[in-house]
Amino acid sequence: MGLGIGLVGLPNVGKSTTFNALTKAQNAESANYPFCTIEPNKAVVPVPDVRLEELAKIVNPERIQYSTLDFVDIAGLVKGASKGEGLGNKFLSNIKETEVILQIVRCFDDENITHVEGGIDPVRDIEIIETELLLADIDAVEKRVSNLERKAKGNDRDAKAQLEVAKELLAHLEAEKPASTFEDDSDALATLKKELRLLTDKEIIYGANVDEDSLAEDNEYVKKLKEYAQTHGREVIKLCAKIEEEMVSFDEEEKAEMLESLGVEESGLDQIIRKGFDKLGLMSYFTAGVKEVRSWTIRKNTTAPKAAAVIHNDFEKGFIRAEVISYEDFIEYGGEAGAKEAGKMRLEGKEYIVQDGDIMHFRFNV
């Protein structure tokens, strides 16, 4: 779907190591110096979903196809990036092209890995990054206000309407409040946000990068980060990027054993991928046949014809109806035949809102 999650953070916090683990390949250079990532690395990452494996046990398909997410590893920001410090505005523009921000925050001590600010303080690090995002937004809105003022002088009605909202938004940002908390349901604001793709309007997830010993029990850095996140309505997912990268070559059994030995139930990266999927407003429905069991990505609250279009546009154009079995019923009754026999297959029309985990078959005529 082309919806991206951008990995951001200060230099040397573990972004590229996290990215390597996410993509299951060593295709993002990791080094103990700032700005080792110069061009944003992009990768398509499968979304873990145990439901597909359960469906495959029943259907026994030739292959399993997961939903995917785009992840972008963006070079480390530093204080002053919005004014061109470090590698500056180039990377702020890269963040603008993503929909959700995953901010990797260092929550471990290691004298062998330098910190650009000279010491470990997760809240300070977050505030540096988010200040730069805020300053970049202020700059973007100031430029738009200037442009709108010129147009408004020429009696452009749309410009006048946008100008009023833009000035209010600018004042909001200058009061050090993110665009996401600016409340206005006008079309003018919607247009501004769509065109400017404001950085502080994006969902943010904090990835607390810890050492091995702090996976099972939060260290003081993580506790401090979680307190901050709670007051700002954000979520924290804990991971050890080093361990995640080590597990790249493990099979599922080896991975499960490693996680159990560390006292955790689920990989931090798997949590990040699933949470990112949700933050993007996405969900999955399934098709299940002998050729493949497949997850199809759609936005939440999508109608059946629009969901069908994800497979092929003709499915939407000639949509007649959808045959639907819930995931729970498909599993309980041992597949399509059993669900049909139990009366659990439903025929749904054009107004049906697809539910997460629906197993669907579309009838169409073109």
C-alpha cells in the first residue's frame, strides 16, 4: 500500500541495527559513528500473523503470503537539524514521506558506544528529536502563511479561509504544541495537513532499545521513558536490537527458546510491526485456497467491493457479493466445507464492512 514507518532517533541509538533485524538482512550499515546512514534505507517487512499458520494447517496450501509494511531507516538527527545541523533538512523531508514515526530511544549504558549528547537520558533524547520536528513544522507553516497572505490580497477566497486557520495553527506550534493536538474540523485545516504532511501530526511509537538484562524487567531508563510516554499519550515497545539482530538466522523454534531464556513472550520487533500496522489504520482479511493462504491489507472500515479491489480492480467493478466466514468459525469447523455445513458462511453485499480476519471469496461479473 506504500504506507511507511520511519525509524528516527539520535545517532548511535540502534536504528540501523533495528532495521537490519526488521529486514532480516544486513542491508543497513551499522557503525559506531554518527551519520553512517546517509540515504534512507527502505525495506518491505512481512507482518507476523499466527492466524495464517493456523489456516494453513487446515488448507495445506503451496505457500503463505503475509501482509507487508514499508520501513524506512532515516539517518540520525541532531540538535539543530531543522536549521541544517548534521545532515539536517534532507532527513526531515524523508520523515515527511512516512505515515508513522518509530523513534528508537537508547535505554542502556555501554562505554564502547558513544552517545552524541555525552550520556544516556531517554527523555532528553526524545525532546531533542521532537523539538526539531516541531521547528521544521513551524518553518513549513510560516512559509505557507506568507504564501497565503499574498494570495489573499488578490481576493482569493480559499486563500483567505486557509490563512486564518494557518495562523491559528502557527500560534499553536509556536506554543510548543504538536499539530496532532490542534483541534479544528475545517476543510481548510484538512487541506493544510494533507499538503504540508506535518511531522508533529504523525503517530509516534517509542522503541526502547535496552540491553539483554533489561528485557524481562524495566531498567531506570525505561521507567523514565514510560512515564514520559504516558503523559503524552504515546506507546513504548521494549526491544534489544542486538539480540533481535542475532535472532535473524534463527528458525521459529530457536527464536522461541531464546525469548523464553530472556524472560519475554514475544519479540520486540514483532510487537513493533503489529503496532505499526494498527497505527497506520490497517487490517487484514484472508483468502484460503490450495494455491495459497494469503493476507490482504486494507484500511479499517473498508466495504467489501473496495476490499475486493485490492485483489483486482475488476473484482470491484463487477462485484456481485462476497462469501464470508469469520476466522474463528473457519478454525472451529475445520475449514470452508465444515463452516458451510454449520451455516457459518454468510453472503454479504456492497455495504458490508469487512472485519479483521474475515475469510472471503468474491463473486463478480465483468
